[in-house]
Amino acid sequence: MDVDVTPPAAGACPENWKVGARLTPVFGLRNAGMADLRTSAQGQQVVLPNSQVLLPEPGVYRLAAHVFGLATWNFNGRHIASMSALWFNTTTNAFVPGSPRWVLLHDEPGTVNPETGLKSIGGNAVCEGFVTITAPTTYEIRGLRGTGDGSALANANLQHYLTGGIPQQAIMWQKVSD
């Protein structure tokens, strides 16, 4: 808690002081949407919908995002799937140091399920970072993919999704210091 004290008029020493308080930290929590990375170029950053966070006042904040990624493919043979997520400062156009995380990294020969014609793998990660701001600043989660074995077939049919929208996956921020 921060305590704000209003000083008396110059030279006065009142019997009563006016003291106010405000609860710190500023914090928030919400679910994000799902980013469809299927049509994005490899390494292209895609914004996770509803992941934008406006930090309202100067201070030090902790940013955390619990994200889940899913890759699905419909071909037999070797497949390579990778997905990363990171916090990004939309004002400075820079990622938050320490926040990039592999959501999934997979490389194996595989066979699709004969009943569904598909094979998939999922992974999750916590993207976390601390930022110091001097004015209101917006941050967001971005995801990117790296896929395939270099063939057109692998790149066309390996699908990637990144979400922070299921109950266990969330976007959180908390002011930890002034």
C-alpha cells in the first residue's frame, strides 16, 4: 500500500493530519484469443488477439502470459514444428528482454492417425518479463512459427495455433514497485 500524506500549510502544525492511501499494485488478468499462424511467414510475428495490456502509470511491472501452442499436420514423414511467444513493447517496437519462450519444438518422423488423417503436438510456456516505464505504455504477446522440412508439402500442411484464451492460459500484469 502507498500512503499519501498532505502536509499542513507553511508554519502550521495541526492536531490532525490528512492521510490517504491507495492500493498498490495495479494489476490485471484476462484470457486472450487465438492466433492462427498458418498463413504467416516463418519468423513473422503475429499478435495474439486480446493480449494488449496498457500499463497505466510509471513503475516496475511484471508481465506474464501462459500460452498454449498446437501444431497439426496431415502428411506422413519427417516434420519439424516450432513455435515461440514473446512480450513486445508496441511503443518502442522491441521485445521485452527475457520474455521469448519456446512454446513447442518438435522434430521427428511421424505417421498420421489413420482414423483422422492428422497428427498433432501441443506445448505450453510462460512468457515472463519485468519492465520499467515512465509513462503509460502498451505491451502485447506475439507468436511466431518455424516449420517444415523445406518442402512445399510440409510448409503448406503444417498448421500452427497459439492461444492464451483457455481458462488455464491467461495474460497477467502486476505493478511490483514505484
